[in-house]
Amino acid sequence: MNLNPDDFMSLMEDRTNFSDGDKILLNKHADWGLAIAPTMANHFYKYLGRDVEMSAILNDKEGRMHRLRETFVQWFHEMFTGMDNWGTAYAERRWRIGLVHVQIGIGPQHVVPAMATVVHEVGKQLKIDGQPEELKDALSRICMIDLAFIEQAYVEVSSAAVLKETGWTEGLFRRLIATGAGSM
């Protein structure tokens, strides 16, 4: 169960209808994205900091919050620039971000509502700054792609760990999951 970031990126672009027009629009507003990134980081971490479990993770190590805010600003701006037109470098970076979330224990139950907070706050900022509504749609689509990378990291890491520990085949594992899901 090895994820190919390029293939996954292409699949997610198709599934979310993330278009060349979206890419052009995001690129056109990259300076605006960078300008609002620190404000979006504040909303994001304020939201996460209200949760006891997330607050403990965020404040686990000295300087972690500072580094996370810097990383958030970079991540947010990269959604507008696409790094390499949302190609290999972008896909590989998003995959690494997903793996880091798994490693430090930030679960999907935290990431999904936090991403929704970002999309909501961007929508409010768009109106304040008089930006086009279609920019929110484009940003929402790339946010969902980034979120899919994080969610898929959990699936891939968990599956690989179970297969390694048990010696099961991938086919057996998938059948057990399907059977288990059917009994819930």
C-alpha cells in the first residue's frame, strides 16, 4: 500500500475539479494569500488551542508553536503558488505534511474541522478585502486536496503497520476491513 504522491495529486485534482483556471486564479492572488496567511494561522491555532488534546500536542516542545506558525504561513502561501504548478514537488510536500501529522499524533478529527475553520475565515477575509468569490472556491478545492493527503497518510501508515505486524496480505486486510465495516 504505497502511495505515489503524483498519482494521488492527479486523482484528487480530478475528484475535486481543481482546474487550470483555479491554478491561474490562485497564482494571481498569491501576494494576497501571503499577506493574510499570518491572520489565517492565528484563526487556525486559536481554534486548535481550544482543544485540550491539541493544545498539549501544540505546546509539547519549546518553540513548537513558533515553528508551526511559520510552517502554516508557508503552507498557506504554497496553496496559492503551487510551488511547481501543483506538480511533483507540491504533491511530495503535501505527502510529507500528512506523514508528520501522523507522527506527532494530530488525528483527522482535529484536522478536518481546523481546515473548515481556515476555509470559513478565508471566506470572511475575501469579502472584507473585496476579492472575487471564485477565489474561495479555488482555495476550497486545493484545501480539500491537501486535507486528502493528510487523511490518506493515516490510512497508509495504519495499513502498512498492520500488514507488517501480522504478515497478512493486502487482499486479506482489505477483506477484513470490508467485513468489519459491514458488521458495524
